[in-house]
Amino acid sequence: MEEGLSEQETLVKKCRSGNPLAQHILYDRYAVSMYNVSLRILGNTGEAEDVLQNSFIQAFKKIDGLESNEMFGSWLKRIVVNHSIDALRKRKIKFISLDANDIEIEVWEEPPSFFDEKPKKEVIKKIQNGIKQLPEGYKTVINLYLFEGYDHSEISEILGISESTSRSQYIRAKKKLRKILNNNSKVNF
């Protein structure tokens, strides 16, 4: 490690020089999490593996464009998300805009009882399986919003849709997911 630089900064600096060992270390550090990001968006292991490889290739080719060496992880995640979205576009996924009148807002007087309990592995697994059953457009928006932490303005930019379309897709995805979970479970979500 170079004096005054973090390990991350040192590795990225070495990658800028084309150091294959530094590239390998960064790949090992980020591959699993970036694969999971892509898999959540695409729902297909083969496509997610392809996206992962292409994302790392692009990242190492364009690493000179990275402004801050410490931001490598978030920069790489953005590349992975963009490549995943491109793969979805190749499938011709449609994002449907809805009028405000089409959206039902659900308000709870009190949170449902399942919020009081810590999630169990089986409940989490049921939710993950439910998300897999959603139409691609819904699945993409709900994954970007809930799991990747993007807001609707960022999602609209990434997907090339309006913010209202992102919001309506998210609301409809939650409604459909709740219906899927209630049909497959004794617990009402």
C-alpha cells in the first residue's frame, strides 16, 4: 500500500497502470455483490454472468475516467446496473405509464403484525420468489428501488422513463407482489 493512500486507492491506481494482479483483487472483492445486483435485475444467471464480465471489462478499460479512486465500487455498480438494463431492453421490456387515477394508495392505520417480527429466512425467500414472478418491468423498478437504493428520479434516468412511470410501476409491483404473496402464503402481507 502506498503511503497516504487507502488499499482501495492503491489498487485502483495500479489498475490505471494495467496491473493484472490489482485487477484480479478488485474483481474478487466486487464480483459476488455485482453479480447479485445484475441477477436481481435480470433474473437469469447466464445473463447476469455475462453482464458481470462485460462490466468489469468496461470498468478496467475506462478506469481513467473514474474521478475518485475511492468511488470504484459505486462507479462499478452503476456500470453493472446500466449493462443489466441494456440486457432487459434487448428483451423488449415495456414500462407502462399510468394516470394518477389508476393508482390506489394504500394507507395502514396501524402497521401489519408481520412488521413486529424479525424477518425469517422463509419469509424472505417467499418475498424473493414472489419478486421473481413479477412482470419484467415491475421487477426491474422494484429491484432498483428497494434493493439497489435508487430513487424514482434516478430510476427514470436509468430506464429512460418518466418519474411518474417509475412510481406507478413501483406501486403496481408492490400491489401485484402482495397479491402473489397472499395467494402463496398463510400470512397476509
